[in-house]
Amino acid sequence: MVENSSGDISVNRVILLSAAGYAALACLRAEGPDIRTLVGRHFIPSGSLQWNRCRVGELLFGHWEQKDGEEVVVSLLAADTVEIHCHGGAVSQNLLLNSLVAEGCQVVKWEDWLAQNSGDAIEKSAKLALSRAKTQRVAMILLDQLQGALHNAIKDVIDQLANQDLQSAATALESLIARIDFGMHLEKGWRVVFIGSPNAGKSSLINALLGYQRSIVLSKPGTTRDVLTATTALEGWPIELIDTAGLRSSNEPLEEAGMRLAVQEASQSDLVLLVSDASQDWTTQQDRWLSQFPNVLVVHNKQDLAGGRGGKRPEGIETVAISAEGLENLCFQIVRRTVGSPPGNGVAIPFTPGQASALGRAYALTDRQKAAEAEKLLIRLLCDENAPIVQNT
């Protein structure tokens, strides 16, 4: 890829673009008025290739520091911009970074570099959120925002306010606000907490959904004492599954602490799965749990052992964790009760707290017939969503 330099790179700097953690390859970006010369002091092209004859847009393979040194691929993106690809280990990355720092290059965090090379505030936020997207479906929605879906929707509202069309502006803001909850979950995912009596099969269900043993499974009740979490993707959406201690009467301090954590997690979740043992009678205590939390889905596990027992019990999903029976329906219901009906392609989705706050305030101002103030607030949102909002009294 050939880039046009902005012409305002006044210092030599290096940016590690690769994400933290283990990877096969790493990418460094080096910029500055002297960067081509500085890279040339350490890069040794293979064969007859010569770095000083490299043209913009060309790739060269070679080694760093010495002919049998770290293998690298170097690309000249612009006269003052070079990309260097090396092995993904920390040793290789640090070798390149330290070499350029020794030449006087400043190390710039990729987040800061991204902010400096973004357009408006929404584009900046979308790029940052995209770098943390856990699934392709989330990435595609954030890509829509990066390409202008949210910016254009807000710009339309600004135009409506400028024309004193408060009714249309309020309607458009209502639509955006209605999508805030969905947008705020794109990066963090939806939290699903499993609660129920000890040995009901909560841990087995989580392991079955994940496809590996995250939680310890034993026949002895009370095995899970702490809160265990694992992230997976259901129908392309990031879902955090949370295993908790079984709920029962106990005088053991450690188990009581685990149960308090379970209730706390359930109260902060997007969905509670109340798991029951289908081979046991449904109890009044389970009825109390069912009414204690706002969004509860009942799961009757161990259905293969029910044998007509269990008495009268509420409607729920029937599963057999050890054989995966009922898991497909369970996954479908989890997504339906958390994600709901996702928006279509190209729809404007607010996805940060700053956007949510500004849109809510703008809507309140339109309700009070203060079009000019709402317009200024939304213009400020496009410029810098983190700017302080000053309300006139």
C-alpha cells in the first residue's frame, strides 16, 4: 500500500502496531524526516537488493543488524514512512525498537498514533473499538460506524436542528438512543450468569457451551466456590459465561462467600440462567430465585435422569449437558434474550459512553425547545466526544 505523507511528521518516531500477546508476526511503523536513513543503518537487504534504491510501495526482504540476524520484511510506504515486519516474539520486537530508539526515534503508543491520524471523534473511537472487537459481527458493525453511519446520522440531526425541525430531530435522536444499549455491549459483550442449586450441572453446561473444561466438574455438591468466567461467541456475538457457587443453606464461611458472589454477579448480569436438576423436585427456593432477578431463563438440566420426576416446574429449556442435547436451543435462547434483534447493515449505532451521554442530553434539549443548544452539543460530539459539556442555566 502506498501512502501520502501528511507532511507534518517533524520528528522521527516508531510505533508498535501489533497487539499485545503472542503472535507469529509483528509490525512496526517508523515515521520521520530521517527515517529512511535511520532504517538503512540497520536493514541489510538480501541478494542484490539495495535499500537506497527502493521505491515507494516496494517490499524488500532482508535481515536486521547483520546478515544472519532477525529476518524482516521492510516496506517504504512514503518518503518519510516505513513499515517493518518481523517475528512476533518480544525479543524480535525489542531488537528493532531499541535499534531505532538508539537512533533518536521516539516511541509512540499505537493508541496515540491512531488518535493523531483519525478524522472526527467518532472515527477515532471506532478505530479504537475495532482494535478490540472480539468477533467478526461486532467488527462489521463498528466498521459501519467508522465509514460514517453514526457521523452521518448525527449530521442529519444537526441539520434538522439548524432548520428548527425539532420533531424530526427528536424522532431521529430517539432511534439512536434506542440502540445505545446494544452498542455499549459490542466491545464488552453480554454477561450470562449461571446460578442454581449445587450439582445441578451449571459447570457442565458451561464446559459444553465452550467446548472445553473451564470449570471443574465433580459429583460432589459445592465444587465451585469462586466465580469463574470464560468468553465465547454465540451466533457471532461475544458472550461472557459466568459460573457461580451453588446456592443452598450452609454454615461454611467459604461457601457462604461464594454464594454471596453468585447473587452479586446475577444482579449485574444481562441474563441469568437458573439451572435446575430435572431429576429433583422443583422447590419454593427456586421460585424465589426466579422472581429475584429481572431477566431469568430457566434451564432444566439432566433431563435424561428426570424419569417423570420433578413435579410441577416452570417452562424452560431442557438440556443434557453430557450429551449436548438441547444446547443448540439454549444457545439460540441466550442470544435472543441478550442481543435481541440486531440492526441491519449500515445502521447508525452509538457505542461509547460519551456518545450516549451527548445524545441523551441533546434529546432533553429538543424536548425543552432549545434547538441551538442541542445543535452545539452534537457539533461538539463530532469534534471531541470527551469534551466537557457545559449546560446553560
